[in-house]
Amino acid sequence: MKLRANVVEQKIFEIEDLKELEEFLQSQSEIEQLRERLFAEFLKYADYKNAGEWNKAVRLCESLAIIGWGNHEPVEALRGQFFNGNPATCFQNKFGETRFVDAIWSKRVNGFTMEQGRTSYCFSPDDPNQKQSVFWEYEIKEDIQDIRLESQRNWIPKKSGLDKADNW
């Protein structure tokens, strides 16, 4: 079973096409066990330190969006732009609340690195360590990688203004 799990997770990182990823995941048996393995893997990369780890977290978010997050808070892996044009990455829940690492990136000659002083850690109820938020001074080390920063392609449903709890 352990070898099989590693093969499944390896294949998830190899599949580029979102439809192919969906077909592959939906063909798996024991979805609940797969969900828990993927979530455990996501937690390893939720505290990303470089572009490669960010991209793995994105793929895991896409995978969990397909098979469901189960009892865990669904988050989206978003890539945007800071006001100065540098890339920004973060995880957000359906209410737009930021979770785990929120980073501003700097372009270097050889690629991108996260900026010290512009990277934060935001509390998440799913963090097994229950780390509290650290804004703008979350410790990082320069780790330049020349790869594209990905963004999640399949999004979680957003909270609408018409939810029953919001009606008064």
C-alpha cells in the first residue's frame, strides 16, 4: 500500500492537464484514504520556502478541490501581483481569509525568491502545530529558482451574499 501511495502522489505531480488529473483521481479507490494522504502532503508544502514547493502545494490544492477537502478547511492557492509588480502567492479560504504562508517574491537574475520582510504566516485551524500569525517578519532564506509560479486552476466555491445565514 505504501509504494502504491507514493506512485499515486508522484503521478499527481506529473500530470499537467487538469481534466486528466481529474480523471486519474476519480479512478482511484479508497478516496477517503487518498484525501488524507494528499492533505498530509499539502501540510508539508503549505509552509513553502521556494517556487518548487509552492508549485507542489498548488497541485495538491487542485487535487483536493477535485476529490474534496473532507473535514479540512478548503483553501485556494493563488498567485497574483504585489503593487510593485512582483509576484505574490497565498492560500485563501472561501471567505477570502489568508491561511499558512503569504509571500511576496523578488525577481533575481536567476529566477524568483521569497522576500524577507514581506512574507507572512497566517494562522490556520488545520495547522497541526497551531502556529500563530507572524506578519511581514516570517523568517525565510533566499532560495532562487528559475521556474514559473503556478496558480490554482480549479477554484473552490466562494461565499455568496445570498447564503441563508446572511439573510436577515
